Amino acid sequence: MIKNSYVQLIRKEDLNTDVCVSMMISMYFGIEMQSALQWSNEHRYTELIKAQVMIDQGKSEMLLAKLYTGTPIGMIIYTEADDSPVRRIDALIVSRRFRGNGIGKMLLRAAKGDMDLHTFAPATAVDWYLKHGFRVLEKQANGTIEMTTISNPIDLHLNYPLPVFDQVDLQILHNFKQLQ
């Protein structure tokens, strides 16, 4: 574990003012998901906007791992289920240079708190999640693997809040589609 690192809770006002936040969100949705799941530009951008809207509306939380120098080295975004003590991991990334140093584990532990976790992991991350207490539920049509830390996930039905787009968000998404 890198000893000179810490986890910072990102506030909604940080979304548009903290370059580290923008960098990590862009790295995850812009690079990692294209590589892991071959998401199109439009899909990646739509998912990025959804994540930002969910954080802005207080439905999701983002934790940023940083070195004490301020360098961002990882991020996790999670959403709490409406009706269960479960958090869905929406995004988890550690900068390539810092992988294998316990940063992902630190972010996972911080996001978990006293709740169980649920995620849809790309196939390339399944072994890592298994090593950190997750179990496989089922492969999804989009290429992800549904996973959880719930000890008895029989008949698992989780309800999560959805983003509510305002006119500005819808216009941004519309303009992006026009560029394609």
C-alpha cells in the first residue's frame, strides 16, 4: 500500500472545479471502458454524463484516492440501493502506474463501509473482484459479469435510483449525438 495516499469524498461542487475529478472520470469512461468493453464514443459520453448527474443530485458518491502531493491515483463511484443495505460500484479505476499497491482495495474498503457491494465488472477485472470477496452471479449480455459480496444472493432484486436529466444535460447529449 502506498503510505502517502488518502481518500477524499468528492462534493458536487468539485465536479466542475477540481481538475483531478475530471481527469479520473474521463480516464474511466473515456479510456478504460472503451478498452474493456469497446463502448462507443456516444455510450462512453452518455455514461460519463449519467455519473456526473448522479453525483450532482446526491444519488451517487465519488471517492478520489490521491497522493499527499495532490496527484490523483484512483477513484470509485458508487450508488446506494433504494431498498437494501447494498452499494453498487458504478466505476472503479486505479491509474496504471499505481496498480498493485493496494489503492483499489483502499477505495473498495472506503466505499463498502458496513454495507455489501454489487457491481457489473468487465471480464478483465473479475479475478481482482474475486480476490476481494466478491462472488460471480451471472454474465450479462453487454459483456460484464454481475458480482456481489452478499453472502446469500438468492433472488437478488436491487433497486437503484436513476439520473434525472435537466434540459442542459439533454442538450449536451443531443449535441454530442449530432457530432457523431
